[in-house]
Amino acid sequence: MLKNAIGKRSRVMKNTVEKGAVKKFAEAIDDLSPNYVDEEFGKQSRFGRNIAPPTFPVTFEFEAIDELKLPSKGLIHGEQSFHYKRPLFVGEDVNCFAEVKDYYEKTGNFGKMGFLVIARSGLDANDDLIFTEERVIIINEEVRKGMLV
Amino acid sequence: MTTLTALQVGSELENITLSPVTRLDLIKYAGASGDFNPIHTIDEEAEKAGLPGIIAHGMWTMGNLAKLFTPYVAEGFIENYSIRFRGMVFLGDVITLKARLVEEKEKQLTFEVIALNQHEKEVVKGQIDFVLI
């Protein structure tokens, strides 16, 4: 049934790259670079403004994908990637949506595991892609059986 | 500080060794990222999930690993960043971040990036493509 969710998308949700959120995030990974938080420095930089750290999109909110029902526990984050067309700019609005890219199963030492690939993308005001991030979520047999009930 | 363009294939960026992981680090990351899964902050919840103790958010480690490249932001940006989570990070662990240039084509520099714990075990491993602009 997770296979049926492949290709399904969420509705778009607008997120703003907030200055305070970027600072808090940069602090939490101890990466308080002036590129992220110093306005004057940002203006003088080649981007002409402050940018956000590359993993900042984890802070964005997304609408649910209706066809995808996942348990809140027992999921393992196996892989993660980010692909950028350009850096995220502090202060800009980003239109975000999520999509189920793939679902497959493999049998290994721990029984049959499910692998769910979710992509999340962010578009700028002109609908040009800024970034796509992909996460591979591993679902073990026990959790998957629970979902079928 | 050297520039990325001066690097030869096979050479490494300067390692960063993080301070031992504290609960406060993870509470701060939970707040900043919005990931409040309690296995990262509350002992009982981690134990209920079958873990010996709370573990760092994988994204905390991935977020930290990218800062090897922060000094070079004036030269370009991270175009692709992909990793696998290979091991758990526990309280008190001392994580070392490493990057080695493995390929160079025109404006794109590809690095192998690794986060190791104090037992030299890889906890995160992946690749960063840095594009020069």
C-alpha cells in the first residue's frame, strides 16, 4: 500500500527564511558565520545578502501527503541529500511541497525492510527550483505490519 | 586560509573536532530544527525505543559536517550534499569532521565527507559537490 503513494504530492506551503530562525539554527550547529547572520557582511558578499546553512530546509513546514500514513515511531532515517540550484537567501519566501519518490522492499538480516524515498522541494517566487532534499526512511517489518492493520 | 581552488585531488580540508556531545546541544538542535522526537532528548523515551541512551539527531551531525565548507562560502556554494547515516551518536561522543577532495571538474569540486566518533567509527559518510562561482 505504500507503493500506491508513489508520485503523490502534498499541497504547497509557503515558508519564509526568517533571520531569527537562521541564527538559531546556525547556533545549534555551532556555525555562526557572518555569511548567515551579519547583514553588512552579507551585503558585501557575492550573493549580496545573507544565506542559510545548507541543511536549513529541515526547519521548513510541509503539508501532509494525504495518501501517506506513517507511524510516529520506529522509523529510521537512513540517507539524506540536498541539491541546490543556488543558496537559500535570508528573508525570502519559499514555496515548499513534498512528494513520495519511491518505495521498495529488501530482505536482509533483520527481515523484510521497507525503503521510502521522500523528496521535498522549494521554489522561489517565480516558481524556479531552489532546492530539493531527499530522505530515505527505513521501515522495519514490525512497524510495517502495524501499518497494514 | 587557503582557497578551495588551490587544493589538489587527494588533499584534505582542516579537520574539525567537536566538543563532546551534550544534552543541551541536542535540546538546542531540537528547538532550532523543530525535530522534537524524544529519543534525542529524554532518556526514558530512548530506552523505550530500545536504545542505550539518547542519540543525536542524524541531521545534527549532517548539519555540523557541512560547516567544514563555511569558510569557503565566498568562493561558491554547496550544490549537492548527500550522506548515509552509518552509526549512532551518543552523549559524550567526540565527533571529528573530515573532507577530502576526490574529484575536480571545471567549476565543481567533489569531496568525500566523513564524521567519525572517538572510536574512529564512521557515523556519517557522504559526498559534497562544491561549485565555484
